Amino acid sequence: GAPVWAPDWKPEPHPASWNYLLRSAWPHLEKAGAVDWLVQRLASAKSGKEHAADRQIVMCMLNHFAVENDVERLIALAESVLQAPPGTFVGEDEDGDEVSDEDVKKKVRRQLTGARVVKGFQLGREGKLEEARRHADAALKDDPKDGQALFLDARLTWLEDESPQAGVE
């Protein structure tokens, strides 16, 4: 239950500092085979001041996974953020402004929807339509108006029904 970032360490003061820290540590985490361990450990983000730095690392890692197109890790970490108890992610944004838990989760939900769409298209290209459909349905459930999710849905319908017309409809 202890935080990853020890409470007696001074936290990085700016988001750019967290990004620099993560980029610097990343090769060492990979070499040690510790990336998945760190993701799993951070996935259990907790509320409270002593875990504030861990929550900032979670948000930095989500952005890192989005930039690197590491959709599996992004999906896993984003799902854990969305399942965190209400109030867990109350705090400050990158500009130092107060942000609500729901605002943070709304941002994460958008990242998750995008990752699910990317993963759905990857699986569709591989012919894994059933698995791709699960990602498309989850993305549509999160945001039924998302254009990319709707396009993925149409493309999968086309492939599933072997009918371009079914996809258009």
C-alpha cells in the first residue's frame, strides 16, 4: 500500500519534469523488465496526499503510452484509473489549476476510447474480428458519438457481414 514515489522525496514541480524523469528512467525500466510491474503497481492509484506523486506519474505514463502507441498498456492503465474510487484523482493539472476527479477521468476516457479504436483497427487488419468487435463496442459504449469509433464500427460491420452496404448503413 505504500506509494511508489516515497513521501519524503520532494515531488517534481512541473509536468515537464515528470516527463523528463520518465524518459530518463524508461530505458532502465525496460532493461530491468520492470515496466509492466510499474504499470501494475501504479494501476492501484490511491487517494491521499502521500500518493499524489504516484497519480502524477500515472498521468504522465498514460501520455507516454499514447505517444508511443502502446495501446495495450494504455488500455490497462486507463481502465484502472476509471475504476479508481471517486475523488482519487482530485488535484492540480499541468498548469497548476485545481481539477476535479471527473475532469481527469473524462480526459482518460478519451485516451481510452482512442486506444480501443487503434487496437480494434489493428485486430481487424489481422482478421481477429471478434476481438476487434469487443474493442469497438467498448469504445462506442464510452463515447457513442466518437467519429473514429463509429468508423471502426462501420468497417467491422462491413467485414463481419461481408457487405460494404451494411457498413455504410
